[in-house]
Amino acid sequence: MEYIKKFKNVIIIISILFILLGITLTAKPEFSALAVCRLLGAILLIPGIVRIVGFFRRDAYGNLLNLDLVHGLFYFLVSGFMLIAPKAVITAIPVILGIVIIIASILLLQLAVNLKRLQHKRWNIHLCLALITAVLGMLLLFNPFAGSIILTRLIGVSLTFTGAVNLWGIIYIKRVFKGAYHGDGSRSLKNPLQF
């Protein structure tokens, strides 16, 4: 349970950083691409460090099938590359962000499907958010915009939207779980998804 709380906190921090960076890029598209690369590198350090520390804090049995060390090292290496050699990464930023945003949209789609299976009334809101997020990710991935200012604003809008949707999702899931379980961990009889 403690790991879930830490994971939730990491997602909240990353979402807030995405929103702040997105607002900055939308308002000031002339913001240096090098600064964006370094900032994204710093953001990626957070989940990398959390996963590596989490791996070493658990006992050997808890880590037997856990890939936190691999994920943490991957984040750490990508982050280090972005901080040390940002010019090499700048041309790939739209593609990298596009892939990250598409992955986020797939996770939202999974949440929508799970809510539909639970016969939740508002599952279609999650589906719409997943589709919008996927479209923004594909626009970044395939980069149909020639002008760098338009592309920078699109990156800003995509980051802001993705961060806001992730924050909303965490808050929503927290509400669902609060309604599903009593303070002692026992399951509630009422269906928490029917607000």
C-alpha cells in the first residue's frame, strides 16, 4: 500500500511539472529547445530515482519478479542523455513526447474499458479523454507542422492536457477507492463507481 502512495505522489509531481512546462511552452513558444530538453531530462530523473530506491528498499522476495531496477535505470539513462547531450535529443523531442503521450492514452483507454466492464455511468468521459490524448500524441509523433513555433505550442498544449488528465485520473481513482473500502481495509457493500 505504501508503494501505491509513493507511485501516486510521483504521478502527481510529474503531472504538475508537465502542466507547468506545457503552460510555459504555450505562452512562450520561443522558449529554448535546449531548456526544454534539460527540463524534461530533470523530470525523468524523478521516476528513475523513485524506482531504483524502491527496488533496494524491498526485500529479495519482493524483488524477485519486480522490474523496478530495470525501469529506474532506463529512466536514469534517458534522463542523463537528455541532460548531457541535449542537442542530440532536440530533434527527437516531438517523437519522444508523442510516444509518451500515446502510452498515457493507452492507459486511459484501459481505464475506460475497465470502467465500462464495471458498468460505470461515466466510462465514456475516460474514453473521450483517451482518444483526445492519442490524437495529440500522434500529432507530435508524425509532426505535420513545419513551423517550430506551432510545434512548440502543440507540445505545450499536449503536455498541459496530459498532465491535467493524469491529475484528474489520480483524483478520480482515489475517490473510487475511498468509497470502496472502509478504514479497516474491509470491502464496502455499496458500489463505489455509482456516484
